[in-house]
Amino acid sequence: MSQNNSRAVFTTRFGAIATTVGSAVGLGNIWRFPYEAGVHGGGAFMICYLAFVFLIGVPLLCAEFCMGRGTRSNIFGAYRKLGGPHLARFAGTLGIVASLMILSFYSVVAGWTVEYCLSSLTGGLDFSDTAAGHGQFVSLTTGWRPLLWTAVFLVANFVILISGVTKGIERASNVMMPILFLLLVAFCINSFFLPGFGDGMRFIFAPDFSKITPQVLFGALGQAFFSLSLGIGGMMTYASYFSDKSRLGRTAMTTALLDSAVAILAGVIIFPAVFSFGISPQAGPTLVFEVLPNIFDRLPGGMIWSTLFFLLLFLASLTSTVSMSEISISYFCEEKKMSRTRATVLSSAIALAGGLLCAMSFGVMSDFTIFGMTVFDLFDYVASNFCMPVGGFVCAVFVGWFVDRKFIKDQLTDYEAYRFPLLRPLRFCLRWLCPVAILLIFLNITGIL
């Protein structure tokens, strides 16, 4: 397979891991995982989630890594080189459209983290009780301010991307990911001293297997799949920047381990606080924006903890949106022959337009619906419930059944420079386990099953 030797390459192994972990780590780990675990019974959900991460997530990561580095191309180019123009047109378009839709609505939520962080820093948050927390959330997510903070967040995203792969993405990831993990550790230490620490740990680490139901299994499977940002070409794009010395299997396992660690640490942070102050762990999606600030308000130095927590969310959001943006930017550069500057401006402009529409879904456009959904909900539904599962299914089936075995073996063993003993289990997972699991997710979330 010919490679584009002039293409940018991550300069260090740490940089490659930091960027791929940063792509996976986002609001899904720190915001979505705790409330999903809370709703689905804690420890039982976590056990199922971890099982699916390593049975489904790691094989799909390996598949995307092999396609990306083996072709040195964006998602469209990778599928074209390995499968032909028709497959490239379908899978590539699916991934690029999904990435732009996710970037649009994700940036709105990320903009909320900026607003909350600055408001907390200046003492402007009022979370004296649950009703006040809800009122604060409604106030901060409606009107003109969400438009401003969505734009501010996308400007920060643009500044990183315009600097390029090594000087922008890799350098920013090398700084942001260590800070993110340090903040997580600091919050975990704080949780250790809370009165509800024991109850919180039992909730998340002492599984009651009687609580495992089909709903819990589907929830854990969906969380594992979406947490790793699979199916839309983000990992494939980043892998195209890996050096020839990167060990793909080890990088995939490291990415899955660190991504899971962030989700578990988020649970360690949140559930002791929830039990300490008598909050229901089943508070749902509002847990981070309405419930947690109420908890911070009761802690010594609450303003500091609250500010740091929303800074943590901001950093996690930024590492994810950078990777989402790179999917379309690499496509514009390589397939449409644009300069990186022009491609970054175009991608950011599309995201800004979509983001502003999504932000207005909570204000002036709240009554405007398509198929009964606001623009925000529509983008979320189409990207998360259709594009990502279909993209993951196509990748698993294509690599498992149609890509030449030698190509996969060469990528995973660096042309037999070292052994990869899990080649057969990996192929089995891609051929059978991943497609069946993804199909079940798709049937479940669309209401067919």
C-alpha cells in the first residue's frame, strides 16, 4: 500500500496516545457515564460497560488504526484505497456528515461548560437548593448567551486546529491531557474525605448482578461504543498521523484503558458526593449541570472546586471536538486539495452555523421542530443513533471480511517486526461479535427491538 510520505506524523509516542485518548475522552466519560451508571444500578452497569469496551471497542479501534495508518489517508481516502469509490462515497460521507453534526451540538454543551466555569469563578452561580440549580441551568442555556459561548468554544477549537497536526493538535493534547488527569486525581482525593465515600464506592464497585437486564446491557454497550468515538473516522484519521513505529494493538489497548479510567474516576468523583448530600444517583442527564454545583456549594472552598470541575469538562470537550474537526479538515485538504488554513476555516464555519442553530433550539427556535425534534435533538439523534452505529458496522464487516488478511497482519505486527498473538480473536470479534452487537444497539435505540 503506497503511503503519503509528506503527510504530518505525530512526533512522539506520548503525543500519539495523548491525542487518541483525548479524542475518546470527552463529555461522554465525565457527564454521560455517571448518569448512565446511576440510572442502571452502578456496579453491574460498570462491569458490563468494561466488558464491552474490550470485546467491542478494542477490535474496532484496531480496525480503524489499521485502515488509517495503512493508507495514510482520511476516512474517504482510506475506504477508497481499500474498498473502492462506492464504499468510500458511502462510509466517507457518513463519517464526515456525522462529525460535523456532532461538532455542532457538542459545541453547544461545551459552551455551557465555559459559561459555568466563568460564572463559578466570579461567584455568579446560585445553587443554594435544587430549584435554584434548575433555574440557573435554564437561565444559562437560553437567550443569547449560549450563542456567544458556543462561538467562544469554537474559536478555541479553531486556534488549535489552525496550527496544524504537530504544532497544534499534538502540542495541545500533550498539555491538556496531563492537566485533565491531574484534575481528576485532585477530585478523587477530595471524594475520599466525604462522608458518603464508602456508600459511593459500594454503589460503583460492588455489583448487584441481579440488576443486569436487557436495558442495562444495551445501555452499557451503547456507552462503550460511543465513549470511544468509533464509527465516524476520527480514530482512523488520527491513526493516519501515527509513525511507522507505533504499535497499533498496544495503542488501542492503552486508549481503551485510559478512556475507561476517566469514566471510572468520574464515578469515583461524583457518587461519594451524591451519597454524602442525599442526592439520588438516578438524577439523570442534569446531574452535572444542576445537581453537582449544588453539592459543590456545600463543600469548603466550593467555588474553587466548582470552577475546577467545569474547567475539567471544558478540557475534555476540547480534546474531543479537535478530533471531530480533523475528520472534515483532512478530507477537505486531501480530497478537495484545499490548504489547511482554508479547510480549517470552512470546517469551523460549518460547525459554527450548525452550533448556533443548535443553541437557538433552547431559545428562539425552541418551537421549530423537524420530525418532532428541535435542531439540537435532530443532530444528536441522527449522528448518535444512525451514523455512528452504521459507520461502526461497516468498518467491522469491511475489515473483518473483505480487507486482505496480510494487510491487517502487517499493520498489527509492523511487518512481523514483533508478534501480535490476538490476531485470530480480533478477526473473530470483527467478523461476528462487533457486527451483531452494533446491530443490536441500532435496533434498540431506534425502537425496533
